Amino acid sequence: MANKEASVAELTNLFESSSAVLLTEYRGLTVAQLKTLRNNIRQDANYAVVKNTLTKIAANNAGITTLDEDLKGPSAVAFVHGDFVATAKAVRDFAKANPLLVIKGGVFEGKSLSADEINMYASLESREVLLAKAAGMMKATMGKAAATIDALREKLETAEAA
């Protein structure tokens, strides 16, 4: 009993300290395949095979009740502590290569997510790419503003000279 309570406490802590959770079913995957998935997401998440009843109690303790219906069959959870989009991409890509892995759903910043919504997040470009695009757009806008100001300066100088 003490072991179960410790497991629930540990899972509750993981739910509370994670920015997101991805719930998966891993039926039919080998230990080696699960190890590969763990290694793929290690930088941003911890992936743990869980007992459904203990996970349901821990999630509820952490204020998450939206996973209750999906906690059936062999379940594993990715507890995200880093980049959610990178984790979603890695899990989605692994699921494409290993169709036995099924993304059931998840929670991101307190909002319940369906498998389709997780796949939408996985389709986003990386944070670095988005920042580079934003910087490029700002640089272009600043360049246009500088050209406009320079044209106004030239017009004023021409008007003053005349």
C-alpha cells in the first residue's frame, strides 16, 4: 500500500511540474522501441509506462480530470518539462514509423487536447524557425521605415535648396 501511495505521490508531482502531458498507448511495442522513443524525447520530456488507476488518481490530485476516459489499455505518459512542440513532433514522428504507438490525447497549459490537436501542434515549425521568421519580418519592416524616412529627408533637403 505504501508503494502505491509513493507512486501516486510521484505521479502527482510529475503532473503538477509538467507544462504538458501526452498520453499514449504502446500495445505491441518492444522494450527497445520504447527506449528509442524515450531517447528521442529525453531533452524535453520524461516518458513513463504507467498504471491506469494510479495515474487517474494522480492526475485528479493535480486537478486534471480530462484524461480519465483515455486511461484504458497499456498506457504511457510523456511528462513535458521543455519544448511541448518538439515533444509532440518526436512522438508523432515515432508513431508514424511505429504505428503500434497511438497518441490518445493530452493536456497543455491546463487545456485538454485530442490526438488531432496534438498532431496540429506537432505540425508547427520549431521555436527557432519561428523566431528567425519574426526577426526577418522586423528587419524588413525596419528597412522600409528607414527608406521612407530617408526619402522624406531628401524631399525636405530638395525643398530647402530650392
